[in-house]
Amino acid sequence: MKVTILQFPGTNCEYDTQYAFEKLGAKTEILWHKSQSVPSDTDLLVVAGGFSYGDYLRSGAIAKFSPVMKAVSTYAKNGGKVLGICNGFQVLTEAGLLPGALKRNESLHFLSKHHHLKVISNDNIFLEELQNGDVVNIPIAHHDGNYYIDEDGLKELYDNNQVLLKYCDATGDDKNPNGSVDSIAGICNKEKNVFGLMPHPERAMESLLGSSDGVKMLQGFLKA
């Protein structure tokens, strides 16, 4: 399997992401944002975390204008699998590849810690190695992770099984760190080939470092 990882000015998780997927046996390539195309052998395209363009203006708002994003949109519309992690999630919402928006955390503070997530829907390649109701412990690190969508949009997400993950405590009860609507931590598009989440599964690959729960989250892509 070949994983292509986007790199913008300010991206800081591309090498963590590369390590995670290579640990799982995938081949990887880091793709600079000025590229005009996505490599033809790409099986999964990852928009990695960080602070693209310093998060000036609004998180992800400038990155969506990078040359590579036209190719990303074409790749996704042709059924290619795309995963946006943290800033990558923000970029995908700004680019219109995922619904909703990411706002400033309700506390107005940057959050960096492990946080539990509950699997809401595993009817997708991303989470198929997990069961609905499973609780995983995954790091979060964001300032603008407050997911927002209006009532009609929220209903549509649930109607189409697009809500994938919610923030919770160790027992699975809602515990919302940033004010996200309905404690949502991750979603996908209707076609279930574009995925976005604020937590960092690529930072949860080693028990020694606090959690290996990210392994099962990413393994689904390798079986697709």
C-alpha cells in the first residue's frame, strides 16, 4: 500500500504520520503543497496535522488555495481515500471536502493531552478494525478543534452514518474538551472515502508513549 502525505508550510506531523504508516507496513511519500498532481500509485492521501501557513486568517483557510488542493479534490471525487488529521481536518472542511467547520476551542486555550474517544460508526474502512462503542485513548493537540455544523447538517450526518467518533471519558460517557457540537471528534463524507478527525492516531502507535490505540484506527486503510 502507498500512502502519500501532504506537506504545507507549517505542517509538523508529516513525519509522525510517515512513521505510523511505515510501522504498519505501508510505503510512504511526502508531497509538497506546490505539486500539481497526486502520485498515480497513491492508495491513501493524508493531510497531516500542524499549522499550515501558521493558521493565519483561519485554520486551513489559506492551505485550501495551495496548488495541490485541486488535485486532492479531483482524487477524492474519483473515489480516492483521503484522511485529514487535526489541521488536515480543518483544511478538508475549508476546501469543502467535508461538511462543517472548526472554530476556536470554547475555553480559548490550546489543548494538548490524551483524551478518550468513542467509536460511533465503524461502517467505513477507517474504523472497521474497531467495534461500535469501543473507547480508545488518543492524543489531542489543537486550538481550533471546536467542530460546528447547523442542526440540519447534524441530522444529515447521523442519517448517513457520517459521525465516526465522539469525545468521551474512560467509560464512554460524553466528555467534551473543546465545545464541539454533540461532542463530535471525527466525521466522513457521504461516500465514506474522505475522513477527518481532530485527535492524532499517528501519535498513539506505541504503548511506551501512552497508547497504541491508533494502530487499529489506521490499520483499516491497509486492508482496503
